[in-house]
Amino acid sequence: MTFPSPFDAEPHPLARRAAEELLAELPALGVTEGKMFGVLVAEDAHAQQVTLRAFSGMLGGSWLVPGFAPPLFDPAAWEAMWPAGQASLRGHELALRALDADPARAERREQLAYVRRQADNASTALRELHRARKLARHTAREVGGLDAAALHSLEQQSRADAAERRWFDAAFERELVADEIERLEALMRARTDDEMRRKLHVLILAGVDPERALSYTVTTAGRMVRELAAAVAADDVERAAIERMRADESRRLMKLVHDSYVIASYRGERRALRDLFAPGEPPGGAGDCAGPKLLGEAYRRGLRPIAMAEVWWGPPPATGGRHQGVFYPSCRGKCGPILPHMLDGLEVAGAPVFGARPIAPEEPRTVYEDKHVVVVDKPIDLLSVPGRSGALRDSVQTRLRARYPDATGPLVVHRLDLETSGLLLAAKDEATHTALQAQFARREIEKRYIAWLAGDVKGDRGVIELALRVDLEDRPRQIVDPVHGKPAVTEWSVLAREDGRTRVAFVPRTGRTHQLRVHAAHPAGLGVPIVGDRLYGTAADRLHLHAERIAFVHPTSGQRIELESPAPW
């Protein structure tokens, strides 16, 4: 029997049945944490089927749980090295927290920020004063009637302003006594009327009263900035040193961890974990997913793998993208280099290739066309642009290039996911392409999508704001990350509710990869995945997401173009 690809989300019926039996038992085992579980159906030397079970990482804080496959490393060796390394890392972490909690450090940063704001305010005031003087000189010249001496005086004033600007920019390099700025600030505090205070400030900056007050203000601020900046820099050096020690200790510990893994194949070849990821380093958690644990245990018992499945149990992770009871393929980032080696020697089905389905030659259908712009209706399973690997060349861009051989520039202005259908905008020349992309950058192009969601959505309309970034361990999946993610904003409204599903209109205000799919599926978004979403929900006949409407201003004619393509379902 050919072993099904572990990178296929649809499990073999044998593995599905075994996984469903496991899920039914987890509540009785007291499992409540969100976790990926796996099952492997194998057979022994007498052709008797055996089912193995595993979980990703640790379960309930333990690597070893009765009834589940052990990790690929030696737990005894792990216990000998890991606690000491963790204690060292914990010490560095506590040291960093102590620095961050030091009120003196926080006060220095706040003072530095305050002084810099004051200096910026003074610079702005001087710039406004010079602008007013320049306007006054321009007006005097326009009125006319000035003799040579008066014109010479205006030129001298202009040069004086330029010199004052240069002096201001260099003033932080000098120091004057601090009591001057204190005297000036006291003088300003004595004036309670806002307008009078503003006028007095202008006079001070102009050097009218007291003379050269600006020099004292700026140079004293400059001295304060230098002193505070030096103290803050020293704080940063100390913190950076601890961070370097923590990073060095973390790398040393991870090397010890990775060296403790030896990965066996069905053929019997044993390789170090680090070798499988060379020349790069293994990511954190590599080798700890359910799939490698299952295969490792099967080989230790002398079993032949038949079928494997991985399924999520419990609440979804904070990053989203996992739902209880849903089957998922093995991750590409951590398991991509491991599983092909472990399955070597078995007859294994090829991994699914999305985007390889034949598309009719007349696709994509043209919806609008003129000398500069073309809008097409992209079918599902056709890439917007060729794949990066070069394995998938067929795309909207490739087909438009053949259709319009005289076109210049990149053609496709924006992209739709492989599995998303609908309106796609392209430009026949580079100038038009640049102008349309500028409209996208200014968020002037309007787009609306229609989707069926696989459940009932709470509420009728709203706005979702969840920052997104790529899942480095499982590309091309995107995850929610409020710290490192890019802002993503989606407006939504319910159009219909039928048979337990919800028809929704999406208006994206940003254009992040998989934005609508993640915003629909994530618990902090709508909490209901789009029907047919194999990455964030459950696969079906297709992804029920369609780009229904697009509106833009034609870069050449200035005419507003509004186009619609009704969803095909």
C-alpha cells in the first residue's frame, strides 16, 4: 500500500477513524490545552494493524505520557542538560526585567524625550519666524519704492536668518549656563494669557528681549541632551550585553538539544537533525511534532507505516489558524526536511501541488479593456503571478503576457490568492502600472469580496483589526502577531444566513496576504472560517471567496471605473 503524503490535509480513512477514536478519549484523559495530536496506523511483521498516538511538544508539562509515543531524543540526557541551561537563561531574563523596572532608567529616557521635544519645538518656532520674516521681505519688495540701502538691508536680513539657522543647527555642540534658560522659563510662566505668552515666546526666539535668548535656550538644551543621551546610551550598552549573553546561551543550549536528536529512516539510515536542515539551523521545536514522533516509535517497534493523520484538539492558539477536530497537513517549516528522510524506503504518494490543475485556455475572462488597462475575472486555481520556485509558471500574468505581447511593465497590479476568484486589475504599460499601484498605496482603489462562512457569525457588521505575519514554520500560512505583524484592517457586513452558514461582504482596507481568510477564521475576528479554506478551516470543493467589485480612477482619462462580477455561487 502506498503511504499517503503527510502534507495532504485529507487523511486516509484508516487514519481518520483512528484519530476520531483518539479525540473521543481525550476528555476522559483530562486534556484541555490546545494541541496537535497525531495517529499512525502501521502493521507488524504478522500483518497485524497497530495504532500509535503522539502529541506535538509536551503535554501537561511532560514529554512522556503513557499511551503516547516518546520524543526522538533521550529523555534522560535531556534532563541532564536542560534544567541548568534553562536556569541560566532565566537568570538573564530576570536581569533584563530588573533593568526595565529600574525607575531611574525610565526617568532618564523620559527626560531625554522631553528635552528633545523642547528642542524640536524651538526649531519649529524658529522656522516659522524665518518664514514670517521672508514673507515680510517679499511683500516689501512687491510693494516697491525701496532705495538701494533698503534693498541691501533686506538682503542682510535674509543672510542673518540663514546664519541664525546654521547657528541653531550647530548650537547643540556648545554649552552655556543653565540659569539663563531657567530665567526665561520663569519669565514665560509669569504670563498667564496664552496669546501674550505666544508673543513673548516669539520675541525671545527673535532675540528681541532678552538679547540672544535663543542661544541660551538652545545650547542649554543641547548640553542636557548630551548628558542624558550619554546616560541612556550607557543603559543601552548594559542591556545589550545581557541580551548578547542570553542569545549566546540560547544558541549553545539549542545546539546541545539539536545534537541529541538522531532521525532514522524506514530504510535504516540515521542522520543528525542538524544535517537535515543544513546549511541552515533547525527551527525551534523541530523534531517535536507528532508526525516525526510517530514514525520514530514505529521504527523502534519494527512496524511498517500505513497511514498517518494530525488533528487539532482544544482551544485555538493565540496566533489562530487551528480549530478543534480539524485535520491539518504536517507543517512545512519544521517537518518539511524531516519527514521525507524518515519515509525514505517506503512507497509514498506525492505531496499535493496546488495550482497545477489545468485551466481552460480562454481564461481569465476579460471584463474591461482599453488601451491602458485590462480587468479580468480570475478563476480559482490560477496563480496571479508565476510561483517563486519556477515549478508553476502558468498564471494570469503569463497568460496576459502572451495575450498582449506589446505590453510593457509587470502587467498585474495586485494579486488574488490561488484559490480566490474574481476581478483582477492589470496595466498594459509601465506608467499606468505605476499610477495604479500608487492608488493602491493611497488606499484609493475600492475592492469588495463575497464569502460564505462555515458557521453563524455573531453580529451584522463591524471592523476587524488584527496584525498579520507569515508563519515562518509553515509557509504560506499567516498568523496573528500584534508585536511583529503588519496592520490589517477589514470591514465586514452580513448579507444572508442560510443552513448554518453566513454570507458576508468583506471590504479590505489593507492588502495583507490571506487577510480575509485569517480575519474570518481567527477567534478575535469572526471566529468562523471561509467555506473550503484548507489552510484555516476545512477543505471543500473550492474556497468560497470571490472578488466581486473593484473601483478605481483611470490614470489616463481620470474617469472613475466601477466593475462587478457576481460570485459564482
